[in-house]
Amino acid sequence: MNYFGHTVLAVRYGGDRAFVLGAMLPDFAAMIRARPPRVDHVDIDSGMRFHWRTDEVFHRSAAFRQLTRQAVDWLSARGVRSGSALAVAHVGVELLLDAALSGDRPAQRAYLGALTGAADGELGGHLTWASGEERERFDHLRLRLLDRGAIDGDIAPETVAERLRRALADRPRLALDAAAVRAARDWASAARPGVSACAAPLVHELAAQLL
């Protein structure tokens, strides 16, 4: 599950801004190619633990397995190599789930509030990254996401493909060539209705197991 999906569940759990930030932090760390930071705030720490429990349940869910299997089959049939197809299926399904969940207004407010609160002088002061460079990369990501604003429910297939390309660009075994980017774009367009149909039942299923 991607960071906004984690926010949706963290809000259902009743978590405050610090908890929501913690629920997103492991994904943010992965996005800046870092290990999750050490924290000295009990609610941020609880949110991080909630993130990992959520991922365990999510990755075992029948819906996620079916969606990714369908994506791999679709991409492989169009010549995308196996490693790239698996990566696009996993990350792409999570991106489309975020878009499908974007109508959750309390989660949108919590998401933007947690990003704002993660500034260094606030909750961000409770995060200890491994280096100053990692702290800078996190703050750059935080500001970029804030500038992007609320999660876009109408995300274009081209945008999904470009985010996938960037996410995998520095991983030679997974990186997408031009043809794979086009296939990812076409897959995002074709898969979106099915992912959207699964989103609400999947969140209900996960919440029943986690809350």
C-alpha cells in the first residue's frame, strides 16, 4: 500500500497528525532511498509500526494478489521483461489505489496536515535521519508533495507511467525503457476501473483486520 492508502487507514484508526506521519514515513524513506529514521516520538513510532502491520495484511490480501497478477500478465504479453513487469504491477496498483481513495476528504486533510507538521521545527525535529543529506532529501520530498497538493483522483495514465519510470530509473534490473513506459501507460488506463472497484472493499477488509 502506498502512503495515501496508509493515511486512509491511519485516520480510520483514529490516529493524530503524528501517527499519520509515522504511517507514511517508511514509504517516504523508500522514496528518498533511505532507511526509516529513528524517532523519539511515541505517536510517530506507533504510526510506523502500524504501517508495517498494514503492509503485511495488504500484501497477503486476495485483491492485491489478483490485481498484481493481472497486471503482470498484461504487461508480459506486451513484451515487458519480468522484473520490470513485477515492479510496475506492484507500484502501479498502489498508485492507482491512492487515486481511487482520493475522495476520502478526512484522509486528504490528514495527509496534508502531516506533511505540513513534518517540518524540521515541528514533528520533523523528532526524526533522526542517518545523514544531513537524507534529511535534506526528505524535506525536499515533503515540500514537493505539499506543492503537488491533494492526491489526484484523476491522475493521467501518462503521469502514472512517468512516476513509475522515475521510481525504477536507478534500478537496472527493473528500469523501464521507452516501450515499457508506453506499456505502463496503457496498462494504467486499462486497469484503472478494476482497481477503483476493488479500493473500497479492500480498505474495509484491511480495516476489519487492523482496527
